[in-house]
Amino acid sequence: MRFNYFYFDPELYFQSPEEQRKKLLDVDLSFTEPRSKHFRKKFEAGDEEAIFEFVKESVFCFQYPWVTDQIEKWSIEGGQENREKLKRLFKCYIGDSRGRTSNLKEIVKRDQTIFCEIAKFKKKFPRKPLGEIVGMVASKLWPEDENLEKEETVWLVYKKYKRVSKHFFKYGEMELVDYIKSTTFDHILERANALSLSLDYRCSMCQGRIVLKSERKLDD
């Protein structure tokens, strides 16, 4: 929800369901591809937590073979430990953020502020390098914090919102700024929670397909 809450706003959709699905997939995969590589590298290096973190982060995590292959491996091997891993993984996919929405709202509010500040600085200083603008925004929002990670946070947020502005907003960044100012996150969050049953259903269907696929492999 931190970066894909735009998906749940009906005002952004005027195309057919097929076109909407393609747009969502394009946007999410543009977010997810580098994250998949990051978590896969950690997982292959022995960090098993990486797969749970990735599944929790990406709605389209099952598009990536390294995830589904591991799920199939746990299903085929069986045993109580592997069953617990599968339960945990699908729980991560469904998400448990419904009990932590206040924290999510604060994070999204901060992210929105970061993007709006960058967009406004870019408009005000069109010839200034983006790297300098990122530093200016980081210093403005965290004036007493010397931690260099604050600039990494600003870069991450800007890249995510930039992709959203490219896919959803015809006139780019400033149109997204206007959208953020005119839309309440609470309204979108309500729609997201209402659609959680759909995610539950997709999760159970995916789990069922994986089990059936594993059974076919055992029969071969």
C-alpha cells in the first residue's frame, strides 16, 4: 500500500478492465523488478527472510519464478516446518497492515511531502541538477539529521512517484502534485481494505494451483 495506493482510486480509471490490469501490471513490475533482483540475491546468499519480505512487498511477487519455485519446493518436501513457512508466506502476501494503518498513513504522508517538494523545486529551479534538489529536500525535511540515508529515502520516494506520474497522469509530476493535494488517503485506504477479500481469494487460488502443480510433479 505504501506506493501502490493509487491503484485503489476509481477516479484514475477510465479504461476497460483489461487495460487497467495491463497498466497496473506495467507499473508494479517497473517497481518490482529491481526489488526482485535485490531480494533474490539475498535469498540465494542464505537469507531466508528475503522471500518473506519480497512477498509482503509486492502484489505481483508470484510473477517471479524464484518465488514460486521455492514455494513448490516447500510443498513437495512437506513436513511441519515447511508447512509453517508456507502459511507464513501466504499471510505475508495477504498482509497484516490493517491493524497498522495509522503508521502507514504517516509514511505515505511523508512520501507525498517528499515528492511534492521535489516537483516544486524542479519547477522553481529548472536548471539545477536533480541530485542537488534531492539534497535540498532532504535538508529541508530533516534539517538536524546528518544521516546520509535520508537522501537515499528521498531518491527512493521520488523514483516510485515519478513512475506513477508517468503511467497515470497525462501532464506529469505537477498533475500528480495536484492529485495528492486534492485526494484524501483515508478514502483510498477504505477502498483498499474493502478489496482485501479479493487479495485473500487470489492468495487461496494461487496456493491451490501450486499444490495441484506439485501433486502433478509427484505423479510423473
